[in-house]
Amino acid sequence: MDPRLLEYYNRELSYLRETVLSSPPSIPKLPPDWGCREPILPTRMWNA
């Protein structure tokens, strides 16, 4: 896997983790642009 991709996914995961942990448990909070994001993880990478 491309190291730059790996770094990007790690940043993304950290961001999501922080977002989830910093919200009240009863209110899942998503980034404002979540709905209009393109899927960032191509399925074939899971199978690689």
C-alpha cells in the first residue's frame, strides 16, 4: 500500500475517533461534510 495513502487513512481514523469520543454518547456527531463525501476507501484495497 502507498505510504501516503496509509498516512491519510491514519489521519482520517484519528479524526473520526476524536470526533466520536468528544461527543456525548447519545448524540453521534459526524463532520459537516460527511454526507457529500465520496467513499474514500476503494473496496479492492480490502482484498489486496
